[in-house]
Amino acid sequence: MSGREVWSFFTGAMGFDLGLEAVGLRPTLANEIDRRFCETIRANRPSLDLIEGDVSHLTGSALRAHRGIDGEVYMMVGGPPCQSFSSGGKRAALNDPRGNLIYEYFRLIAEISPRYFVLENVANLTTAALKHRPISERPGKHWSLKQYNGNLNREIDGVLPLTEEEMSGSAIRQIAQDARSLGYHISFAVVDAADYGASQHRLRFVMLGSRNHPPPVMPSATHGIEGQPFATVGDAIAHLQAEPGPHSAYTDPVRRYFDLVPEGGNWRDLPRDLQEEALGGSFQAGGGKTGFYRRLSWNRPSPTITGRANRKGSALCHPSESRPISVHEAAALQGFPPDWIFTGAMNTQYMQIGNAVPVHLGSAIGRAILAHEKELSKKKGTQPNVEKMIELAVGRLRASARNKGAGKKAA
């Protein structure tokens, strides 16, 4: 693969990039704005051409001059910060400046014209709206935009119905249209890192673009299928039990509740008279609250690794001990090699790990690109149907939500 220019944007702690390296696609340039991530990149890849700064200040011509190349850039990869579309955020959509970082990335793609590009983001991008209307200002005041796909989207008590741009799925339709307007053939899907060997379930949106040919598609699952079960928490971290490394701790009152939660359980496994006490004001809130007082299971994949394993509401408690998983354990569940260095204070290290793309998912995407290049001579297809891809992506997202809501403990 030598000589190929692979440019990484919004690089973070390099989880995605390590996955690409594993299949022979070593990044030659990286861009990251956060100084803490840059310190980690430099500690591990001192020879990597790293540009620290705001992506909006970069131009294709300046990057080419910086690299000293006139020829083709093989691939650009990037996961613009996703707060605008995260289910944990305010869902402000594309009118939020953070959402517009997707368009800064598209601008660079247009200026650089790589053979391939990858856009990675939160899975909720598939249901986000172009314009956000607060729940209190919607007819019927429903929190779920899905509710407005039918007869509910009408004037109620003088509140006007949602416009097309305020409807679920309007953001991804616009993004897909704009990606195609750059001259690229695209495919996209919501994928689970566990399907490709990660020891955690982590749903992500992935768009693949090909400049000259029908687009790549994500490879079929390699795990969670007959003959090859999912990788488990035990597979990733059992070897660290004697020396887990640095970790945060729960306060004594919070640890008292965790002591009562069995392996693989959560707050629902507490004695009923303690459940409301443990959750406080969150007890009356809607949703399944599956992250509260959650203890991992040795024999199943972890839920999504977050940057706040020590919070009772997004807990990632060790399967056997009443403590948050350690920095090394969190990194192992993300697929980072054991010698990978995370710089900064412990809370910064947790944050860097939680924000990363699982290494196994980066490898799966890299394999999809390489397989596409190898099979180009046989390609006869056309641009996949955008509406069908949206339907499949949303279906994957909602199926995952149903499984969480069911509170299943089976492997």
C-alpha cells in the first residue's frame, strides 16, 4: 500500500486509523483540533504528518502543497463531531455550527477529490431533522419525530404541522444529495462494531463514497453469526484482572447500590424499595434507563463505551468488582493495542477512549474499500437507492432500541 495518500480528519485518538493500518491503509496525514488528542497522536505516531487546528481553516490546495503532491489522494476519512445529532444532545441538526462540520468535510472532499471518502457519524444521523423544532412547539408535543409520519402531523390547537425539513430523515436525505452532488457514488448504512469483532455493541452511521465507480458496501458480519459468536467482555479484558491499571471510583453511597447489582444487570435488579432511592429524580423519567447502575457481563459484548464510565447514569461497572472499568480495560474493549499511550489526566484518557471509533470497525471499513478496488473490473451496478438505504439504516437503529428496551440478558 506504500505511496498511497490516506488523509484522516477529526482524527481523535486514532481508533479508526489503527483499524485502517491493520489492513494496510496507513494514514499519511492527520488533522485534529483538540490539543489533548494531538498529544496522544504524537506520543504514539511521532512521524505522522499531524496538522493541529480547525478543519475550517484548511484548503485542498494548501494541504496538497503541504504534502508536496500533485497526484491523487487515495482516501479521506473523517467523523465530524456529532453532538448535533446525538440522542444525548439537543438534536439541533444542521443549523447547529457543529452539524455544519460535515459540510466543512464535504468542502475539502470537493477540493481534494480523493478516489474514496468515508464519513462516519452517530447512528441517530439517520433520523435527525434538518431543522429542529422544540418538543414544546410541536403539535401534540411528542418527543419522537417518528410520531409525525402519519395523521398526527396536522394543526393541533393552533400549532402548525411540521414542515418537510423538520421531519425525521430530512437531514440524511440532504446529506446524501449533497454528497452525490460532489460527483461521488455513495452507499451508507448503520453498522454495529460487534458484527466485525469488537467486544462491544456500538452503532455508527457509515457513508462510503467512490469517485469513479458504483460505491463500496460494508462487508457482511463476521461475528454474531453461526459458527462465530460475538467477542465478549471476557475476551477483551479477562487478562487484566490482576493488573487493571488506573481507574476512577464510585462514591461510597453509589458503590453500595452497585454491590447489589449482579453481573450483566442494572438498576432493575436492585431491591424494589431501593430503586427509586438509587435513581433519584431520574426514576420518574421516561425511557428504559438501561445505563443506570449497569454492570458488564463477562460473557457478552459490552454496551457502547462512553467517556464517563464512573457516572451512575452511563455506568460501565466491572463484571466482578464494584468499580468503573479501568482506562486499560476501556481501551481494550475499543480494540486499542495494549501499548497505546493515552496522554493527560485520567478523565481525559477516558474521554479520548470513549470518543474513539472501535478499531475493528475501522478495519472493516478499510477492507470494504480494498475489496471494492479489487473488484472494480466486475462492477456493473448503479447508485444504490437512497430511500432504501435510509429504510434499512433506520430499521437497524430501531431494532437496537427495541432490544435495549426489552432489557434482555441472554447472550
